[in-house]
Amino acid sequence: MKKIKLFSNLILTAGLIILITAFMEQVGIIHFAHISINPYDVNTLEQMNFHDRFIICIILVAYLMIVLSAILKIYFLYRAAKVKDDVIQVKKKDIQSIYG
């Protein structure tokens, strides 16, 4: 169970880092891809469209990672609640068998 929680946290962190870097690329603060648009050079419409599609794909991957992380966290909480309910039921049965 701890591995699922750790994996979920790693996916969430990676998704957020990718989202932040894609935002910074779109704004023009950093340039991490070889298809980055050079503001001081003549760019064709094809280059700009390809750059925008590339950034959109990166952002979609980041959102998918964040959603996957949320699903894993919900699964982890569901399993933890189920285990807690099972432990409570076992304790009730033990108490009933002792006193009943």
C-alpha cells in the first residue's frame, strides 16, 4: 500500500513539474524543446502551429498524470477504509465471542 501512495505522489509531482515547464515554455521564460519558437527569428505558420500542438500534447500528458494520481489516491483511501472496517468487524466478532 505504501508503494501505491509513493507512486501516486511521484506521478503527481512529475505531472505538476511538466505542467509548470510547459507553461513557462508557452510564456517564453524557458525553451526546453528543439521546436521552440525563436522570437528574434522569422517563424513560419507551420512552426508556430507545430509548437502549439506540441505544448498542448505535453499539457494533456501532464493532466493525465494528475488524474491518474488522483485515481490512485482515491483507491488508496478506499483500500485503507476497507481494511479499517475489516479490522473493526473482526474486533466486534472477537468481543462477541468472549462475552456472548
